[in-house]
Amino acid sequence: MEAYVDIIIRILWTQPQVRFSVAVGLVLAAVVGLLRARSGRSWIAPACLVASLSLTLGVTLFSWRGPGGVGPGPDPLSQCRLLVEWASLPTELRSPGGLLNIALFAPLGLFATLVWRRPIIVVLGAVALSACIEITQAFGGAHDCTSTDTIANTTGALLGAGLAWIVMSGVRARSPRARTPTDRL
């Protein structure tokens, strides 16, 4: 597991583009947080959503292959691995890249569900975002375009949305409900 953490840290912090996107995301998160706090609205989940979205986009859209990275070919989408090899899927999801994809999309699922309170819509949006990222990666040529990444991203979004749903259910169960006239009967 330590090797996985080292790989993920190397991916996140050795790339100037990723560091830049994280910095921009933190500034945007602070602005969102301040604006929402000034208006008296909840600010933590929206600010965290902006920060996690910027981290996700920074890691997935910027190259870490270095100057020798492969550019897009004449037909970029032909390079995508769209068929899922179900036998190797558990191994690929536990690889550093699979764990990184899950770890990137779990906070998105969590904070987006806390903000919009619609876990199914959030997961569907995460699937659409993941598909857009994979298509962009195919045209950019910096990353592999695979359906396994989309499955890992969706798994992360499902985990995050599920955790948010559990949290929201617990908060709802503990909050005092308003008494209605039928409660007195």
C-alpha cells in the first residue's frame, strides 16, 4: 500500500500543471466559501466540491508522461480501450491508477450530493464527467482512454454519494421534525 501512496503523491505533486490546478481550485474554493458565508448559506460542502473538482480535472487532464508522451494519432478515439476485460477488472481497480481514480471521484460524489441532495443525479453526472474526461484524454494523447477508468471513477462517485446519503439520512433522523396537527391526535 505504501508503494501506491508514493505513486499517487508523485503524480499529484511532481507535476507543475497539477499543482497549478490545485492552487487555482483552492482559490476558487475560498471565493465560493466566502461568498456563500457572506450570504448566510452553508459554505463548507460547496467550497470542498470546487476544490475536489479542480483536483480531479488537474490530475486527469494534465499529462504526467513527460516530454516523451504520446500525442494523439490520426483517429484519437480508435486508441480508446472501450471493452472491459471483466476478469482483470478487480486487479485494475486495485492498481495505483484505479485507486487514484476512485479517490478522485469519491469526494466529488460526497460533496456534490451534500450540495444538491440528489445522489442518483450526482452519480449520473459523474459518469458523464468521466466520459468527457476520457474523450478529452483520447484527443490530448497524454493519458490512456479506457472504460476501466470510467468504471473506477463511477465507483468512487458511488462511494462518495453513498456516504453522503448515509450522513444525510442520519442528520434527518436526529433532527426534530415539525409537529403537525395530526401529531396531537
